[in-house]
Amino acid sequence: MKLNYDFVEAKPLVLPMHEKVSLNLIGCGGTGSWLAASLCRLARVLTEKGKPTQVTFIDPDIVEQANVTRQNFCDAEIGLNKAQTLAVRYSMAWGIEITAIPQPLDKMMIDSEQTTLTILIGCVDNAQARNSIANALEFHQQWRCSQHATSFWWLDCGNHETSGQVLLGSHLSTEPEFYQFHELGCIRLPAPTLQHPDLLVPRPEELNNHNLSCEQLAMLNAQSLGINQRVAAEATEYLIQLTTRQLKRFATYFDLASGSANSYYLVEKTVLKAINTISLQGLYT
């Protein structure tokens, strides 16, 4: 049996010095509603340790009756905007200020200061929303020096019926040499949509049923009741390790039915293999 020593050989993710942290939760439904509380806990801890942390929730959708059992909402919140509902709940619980934006993501909503570690946390369930995140990533990275470690990252959360994945990336370049490691470690990673171009391919139900809510889409795909919480737990650990400079992996896959999980670590050859060779022409237009 061939042993995999990637974790032992993994290099750290190198971040530039930064004064603040900006956590931007994009999508407050299935996974996002469970992840929201963990973001607030992390923000409070980082702020108390001298790293002021901004939290923003972004989602145009309202809470529906069908959301109450699968998502982190209750009957009293039906009819309210998801982002605003979670912001009110957790700002009171944790004593932190949370910005709620009840609109679809626009690239200008995101803080792009060079002295801020900015993380886009995608918890969306359709190709159009992920394309908006990819566009925001591309827009904000163009103002940064590509030769240095970046302070702008995209953590994408996704799932199927009983399986899910968490993917971390920073750039949309398809040139392998762009991702060569610095002597100190990894300074940039291919975006989640480069690791998996299929994330930008609409599912049949997205094309044929434009008025379906995220909950109705979930029902069509018969998702496990616990899958969103599992994705949120994995994403939480990524964020903790990322903001404390301990992260040594960039992709994690798991399956509830079998109880299995597998991660890909920050080893240069592994990162280069993650750049999918499928033609990306037209995906970001």
C-alpha cells in the first residue's frame, strides 16, 4: 500500500500582514444559516485578540415555511429576510456589529482594502450566484500585486444529497506557474471554480424552473437533513485555521453515508494538479 505523506510535507498558507479581517457570508440559507453563528464567534475572538473583524451577511431571500426544519430558522421568522434575521439574532447574542445586505451579491459590496484580510464565504446553491462571486474575486484581485501573498480569498461551500465539499482559492489564472510556491509556503491558490468548473454549470432545474426557491431545489435533490450542518462545521475549521495562519489544506470532500472524508493539502504538485484542464472559455463573461 502506498502511503500519502502530503499532510506531513504540506507548506503553510502565507498571508500578508493585515490590520483587520472581513468575513462576508454570501448566502444565508441551507449552509449559510448554520455557519452564521460560527462566523460571529470567530469575529468576537479575533476582535478580542486585537484583530478587528467585520461581519457581513448577504442574501436577498426571505424565510419560507419549508426552511424551518432544514435551515436555521424558526416559525416566528417566516416572511423575514434571511440575512437581516440572522444579523439581528447574532448581533444581540454576541454583542458584535453585523451588516446585513438583503440583495444579491455585487462586487462593490465587498471591502477591498489592502490592509484587510477579506474572505468571501460562498454558501450558494446555483451557478449564477457562484459566477457573481467569481466576478467579485476577479474584480478585487486586479488591484493587488500578483507577485505577493494575497489578502483576498474565496471559501466555497457546496453539497449534494449526502456529500459535500469545502474549497479554498484566490485567483482565476489558469497558468500553472502562477501557483508555484514561495520559499515560505503557498501564497495563492486556484479559485474553487477552477478546481471544479462544473460549479458554474447550471443544473437542469436551474434552467427550467427559474422561480424555485433554494429550499425547493434542495427538496428536488433529496438532501440529507444534516448535510448543511456538516458543511458548515468543515468551513468553520477552515476559517479558524486560515485566520490564525495554521491552514495546510485547500480542499476537503466528505460523505455522510459512508462517514468518509478526504482533504488535499498545500503541496505544490497537488495544487498544480487541482487546476482543471477543461476549457474555461466564456465561463466568466
